[in-house]
Amino acid sequence: MPELKFASPGPVWFAAWVVYTLVYCVTLAYLLNRKRFDTHERILWFLVVTFAPVIGILLFVFISEDDKISAEDAAKRRTALSDTAGTPWQTNLGHTKDSAS
């Protein structure tokens, strides 16, 4: 009966493991920095990428939308700020210099 000998994983497997680890870390970093995802979506994608790594990374890359928006859209979404933005006096203009105009 022939003996089965298992060869040690060579440099090819080590290189593949390093590349996979880098892709996984970059995917998680990109996932956590996404502006369009709320907490539930981030948790779901984290679980998919972690527990089904190869398929999860491929799905994330091909399915998720890109965060890039045009400069015109960004300008439309940006609201004009006054010196009272986010304060209780925002709706009562009698207390600010904005009320003079």
C-alpha cells in the first residue's frame, strides 16, 4: 500500500493567505467607512464577509453601490448653516444677528 505524505504548504499558499488577508482587511475598512450604510447594513455585511469570506467579499464588491457622488449633488445636499444651526434659538430668530435682515 502506498504511503500518503502531505507536503508542507509552500510559499504559494503563504502568498495566497497574505493576499486574502489584505483583501479582507481592505473590504472591512471600506465597509466600516461607508456613508450610505446604517448600522444594521454594516452589521449584516460584516457577518456575510466574515462567515462566508470569499463569496461575501465578491458580493460586497459587485452588489454594493459606490459612495462617490457628483459635486453638484453634494452641493444640493449641503444645507446652509447659520450661526444658530443646531441650537434652541435656530427657530427663534429674535436672538441672532440673522434677525436683522
